[in-house]
Amino acid sequence: MRVGRLEVAANYALLAVFGLAVLGPIAIILITAVSPANFADAQAGWFHPENFATAWVEGRFGQYLAASISVSLTVVVISSVASVLAGYAFGTMRFKASGVLFYVFLAGIMVPSEAIIIPLHYDLRTFGLTDTLWGVALPQIAQSIAFGTYWMRAYFRAAPRELIDAARIDGAGSWRTLWQVLLPLARPAITTMVVLTFMWTWNEFLIPLAMSPTGAYRTAPFGLALFQGQYTEGTALLAAGAVFVALPVVVVYAILQRHFIRGMLEGAVKG
């Protein structure tokens, strides 16, 4: 019994250490965000929630967050639909050159965006897509489809063949089998893919920087970097701006965490 209690205590102590390592920086950012922005504010007290309003106006985070939301929603919706369809095809069907074509999709994961960002910029500029929503979203849609296809293929390959065979015996075609049989069971996997895609798209910095050279379509991370260099050097206002940028990701994860964790665990077990 004593050994068991010591083991439990050690586990809790280890979890507490990791919890502090994760939550400590977050607490520092939040405390800094409400700290005095300058000496004059310090004379009036040490709690200044008005820093958020000041950072919102001076940093124009309303504009940047709106751009990030539009880009993220565009990327998530299009890439998720395409990934489910491609993953279903690669995972349940056999067709000519399917193996070769799947490895072409994998190339989108293995090739870093830094290696293709310059020619991609000139290609999109030729079509007049730079400084537009599609100029920022299309490269990220391509990257997300590459990952999403790989993710959903693994899920559909592990799906019970008995369900697919039973659906076909009942006269269901490929579309009906996907929408009515497999998709309801794939909710955790799809949720995990959506959360990861949203997080990666929201935090992307290089693609918006390269595809919007005039700054006409700046996303939130890009706006935060601009806020740091152009508008203020105060750590309190920068921390408030960082909270604005990070908050949507936290909210999305908090809402979908149950399905996200379930999808990650199922992927680990099936993998």
C-alpha cells in the first residue's frame, strides 16, 4: 500500500511540474497584459484591463482577426471536404496508380513551404491573386489537403470492412456508404483534423507575409509582429495583443477537446 501511495504521489508531482511548465508562461502573459503600460499608469495602480482596449485600437486587431477568421474558415472548410473525399477514395477503393498518386499527396507534407514560397508567389501574382483572400488561403489549402488525405486514409483503411460490405449488400452506393455509414463514425477523426488544420492556419506567418506583400491582407500573427515593431515597445500592450491572437485557438480547442482527444487516441491505437 505504501508503495502504491508513493507512486500516486510521484505521478501527481510529475503532473504538477508539467502543468506549471505549460500554464506558467500563459499566466505570465495574462499578468503582463494587465500590468502598467508605462510609468504614468503605474502611479494609478497595478491592474489595468484597459490595456486590451488600447491594444485593440492601436494594433487594429479587429481587422487582422477578421482576416484570420476568413482565411481559417476558408482553409478548414475546403480542405476538410476534399480530405474526406480523397481519404475515402484512397482508403476504401482500389484504382490504377492509386499508390503513386497517394505519394504525390504525401509530397505536400514532406516539402517545406520555405522551399516553394518564392516561385509560388510569382505564380499567384501572375494570376492576380496576391493581396487577396485566395492568395493567402490557396497554398494553405493545398498543404492541409495533403495532411488531411493522409489522416483520413488511415482512418478509412481501419474502418470495419463489415460495415462497408453490409452497406453495399443493402444497395448503398459509394456516396451513401460514405455519408450515412462511415462519416458518423469518423466524427472524432474529422474533429481532430479540423482542430489541427485551424491551429496551423491561424498561426501561419510566412505565407500571409509572402502572398500579401503590400499588407492588404494581414492575418493576426502578422499583425502582432507589425504591432511590436511599429506601434509600441511596451510589453503590456504586446501581451494584450498576444492574448487576442491566441484566444480563438484556445476557444476552438476548449469546445472540441473531447472529440479531439478521442480522435488522437483512436489514431494512436489504430496506427
